[in-house]
Amino acid sequence: MDQNEHTILFDAERCIGCVACSVACPTRAIRVRHSLARLKPELCIDCGACVEACAYEAARARTSSPSDLQRFRYRVAIPSLTLYAQFGRDVHPAQVLDALTRLGFESAYDLSWMSETLGQATDAWLTESRGPWPKISVTCPAIVRLIQIRYPELLPNLIPLESGRELAAKMLRRRLTAEHGLAPEDIGIFFVTPCTAIMNSILAPVGLDRSHFDGAFALNELYGPLLKAIKQGGPGDPDARISARGVMWALAGGMTAGMRNANTMTVHGMRDVQFVFDRIEAGKFQSVDFIEAWSCPDGCVSGGLTMEGRYAAQRAIQHLVKRLGEQDHPVKEEKVRAMLREHFFDLEEEIRARESRSAARDLREAIAWKKERAALLARLPRKDCAACGAPDCATLADDILRGEASLDDCVFLRIARLEGRGESEERKR
Amino acid sequence: MSEELPRAGAEAPGEILYSERWTIRGGDFDHGGEVAAAVKSTLRQFAVAPEVIRRLSIANFEAEMNVIMYAEEAVLELQVLPDRARVTLADRGQGIPDIGLAMQEGWSTATPEMRQRGFGAGLGLPNIRKNCDEFAIESTVGVGTTLRYGVRFPL
């Protein structure tokens, strides 16, 4: 799959050319040119920071549409666990799953059991693995992509076990094929996603040749119809059993909360994640076994495509976990070990570094570029105003070096030139 | 007092293709690790092998935290040569009375406060030496310490 394919789209009609998205982007992947934001595909990790930052709804997520359902004879939804946190404290997951079956899906499946199973698999895998430490979860796709472009040295730290959602879809397709006598291609499995990052992991997966999902719907787009269907519907399947441990995965800290290994860390929010990754690269945290890392500030409940506020959603999950109570049917350890032996959880492909920008031919050329970039930066005002369309002066210098921009793009330099002042005078002011 | 630990041609002369300096302030725990991160970012722009970056970053982080914990101020200079990256870190501070002792794993003069922050395990200097191809240390009590270490590029 093309790693330069992305979920984020900019709507030329709505974009006013402000620079909010460009400044918010953690990988400096957006430039505003001629009053339109443009994505540099080689730098984007689909985290959705731009979608959150945009006040004009110009940065949007490319998700599935109802017409995509028509391609399949049998349609199934697997919602993100975050969906259970969207309708307050009194709506049970069984009602949510039931409501989905009235929105064009033949059935809807719960993800919590696979999450619990994966937690146990991770525990077992950790006891048998070697360094480098700490190991890092691949569940949040924005984190995986961040490592691919910014922290390639940490690629060996990634746990080579597939995410719970992909595993659930894989298992479900096998089951439906066997139980309903359907051809695998007749089954359409759709995720209900809380974020652009997961959407993109389905569109252009990493560690996997092709996603086990056939598409994904944005949670916030299904919210209205779902709320209506929940209100009209009944109590749902009374026998539906939900894993309390699995449901916790909707929150940052939820993965490790259900694990036996207590030598773990939870890191959430892009800034904190980079702080910690910088240190891991410097050899710190080697005594930690496992790091659960999320690009969103509270984990998936704070995803950019959710409806319920992140604090209310956290409370809803915590309430649900209490309500589900002690689990009388935990996932059996022998079963998980057998699945591990059968390589059920394994990533299909190695996760490789993503070459983010064209590299110099050799050390000497790279050093020449760096000096040139420093000289360019010295001529720029370093106000990081972003009016040129690049998020800061250093990025503009880099773009000029690559022939993608010019010093004239800087408004301060342009004003100085129009007023007949030299750059040096401008710099003193 | 000084100790030279010759590990593969410590004093190989060579053309300096690039150099850059950073200042580290003692006691500045809030910014601890930033210089090591900046050096890493520079080396990455030079497409230096990840393994070289990793080893030098470990050394830089340890050295930077040593300055923050024990010295007043230091200048870290990165030099890039055709065959290696080298760091010279000269600090103004209390100096090290017994370098032999400081080079032993587990030996530390860290205060309880530093240990609380997760430092002071007594692995700093040994860890730098372990990760580098060249290493030298020179220290004068009451004046300061100069460290020099480097990692060779793979052929």
C-alpha cells in the first residue's frame, strides 16, 4: 500500500488560508500556499491535529460512505470501544451494537474480548522476548507512523503483534465464512473510528499488506443516526458479554491496567510521547518492559472524530467498567498461548522506516545543506509567524533549500525590501 | 588528574567537516536532555547511521545530566569528521577528585534529591565509555572537567 496515501483532506472551498493547521501539525507536514492548506504526504502521520485545529471545517477525514456498503452482500460493523462512551452512563454496549444493526449492518461485533486477549498475548510475548527495551505498543497508528519518520531507531522496540481491531476483523471474516457459507469477498467489515489515524491505518496499513477491514465510518458521522436508533430500540442482546478489561483500552492506561506485567508506562499526547521517545533513544527507560503510547491526550476517548467530550467519555468508560463488574469468564491463558504459537497475533510485515525527505548523497553534501540552511535561517526574522505558509522560519529555510519556497515568501523581508531597507536593518529593528 | 582510555586510536587527527556548540547550565533539570536531542537532530540531518546516533546520544545524555547535576556550566562541542563524530564537553564546576573511582559502575555522589529524579545510579561515566570508540577525561578539582568521546562511522 502507498504510505503516501492519507486520510486528511483539505476542502478548497472552506479553507481560508489561515495557518492554524500548519502550526498545530506535530510533524510540520502542512504548508499554506495561495490561501489553501496543502499536505506534504511524506511527512503526514494522520494524527488529526489539523482537523482539531481547523475552525472552518476545511481539514476533514476521508471515511467510508453508505454507498460503500452496497458492494457487499453481508455487512458487519466493529465499533471502536470509544463508541460505548458516547451515549452517557445508562446506555449498555449491547444497545449500541443492536442500534448498529439498524443502520445498514447485518451484525455488529464487540471488540472488548479481542482487546483483553491481545493484552494477555502481550503479557506472554513480553516474558519471552529480548531487548531492546522498552517495548512499545503498535495499537495507536499515529504512534507507529511517528516512529517510522521521526524515531527509526525505535522500530526494533515495536511489539510485532497486530492491533486488536485488525485481529478482530481477521477472526470475524474467518468465522463468518465458516458459519454462514459466505465467500470472504462478500463480507464487508467496517470499523467505526474515533480518529483519522485508524482510518488511515485501514486505507494504508503498516505491518500488514492489506487491512482486514473494508472501510471505516467516522464515529461523529454515525452519532446522530445511532442516537436515534438507540432511543427507538430495545435493550439489545441480554446475553451480550463485554470484557471490562477490554473496554478499558478506550482510555490511556487501559491497556496496562489489565495486564499482569506491572513494569509498564503510559504516555499520551504527542508532546509527551516525543519527550519520552527522545529519552528512550538516549538510552533511558531501559528498565521498563512495556510502553503504552497514544497520540491523543487521553487515549482513544479523546480522538478527533468522537462526539462526547473527553472527560465525560472517561467517566462513561469508568462507569461501564464498574457496571460490568468482576469478570466471571476471563480469557483463558492456554487459549492465548495456543494462538501465539499459531502466530495468530503476528504482524505480517516488518515495519520499516519511512524516508521523510530526500536525503543528501553523502556526509559532505549533508553538511553543506545544513550550513546553507543555517545561513538562510540567519536571514529570516525568526518570529515564527507562519505567515509565509510554513509553520516556522526553520521550516521555511528548509523549504527554500529544497527549492519549494523562496526568501520572498517571508512577509518581513518583503516589507523591508519594498521600503528599501536592507535585511540587516530589518533584523535590528 | 587525567585518564586516557585508549579505545581505538583516540587521537586520530582528521579534517573537521562540521562543528556546533551548545551551552548546558548546571541545575537546569527542566531542560535536561535537550542538548542531547539537538545533537541527535543534527546527526540525523547528516544521515549518520542510526547505530552511531544511538550510541552517541546515550553518551551525550549521560554527559549532559552529569553537567546538570554536578557542574555550573558547560559547553558541548560536536565535531563531525569524515570517519567519526566526536564530542568535547568542558565544564566549569567542582571537578572529580578520583577519576578511577568515578569510572566504576555504581559509584555515585548523587544526593537523595537527584536519586529521586531517577539519576545518580553511578552509571554515567562508565556508560559513556561503554558506548564510545574513543574516550578521555581530564579533571581539576575546583575548576572543572573535560570529557572527550566519539563514535566511529561504520565502514
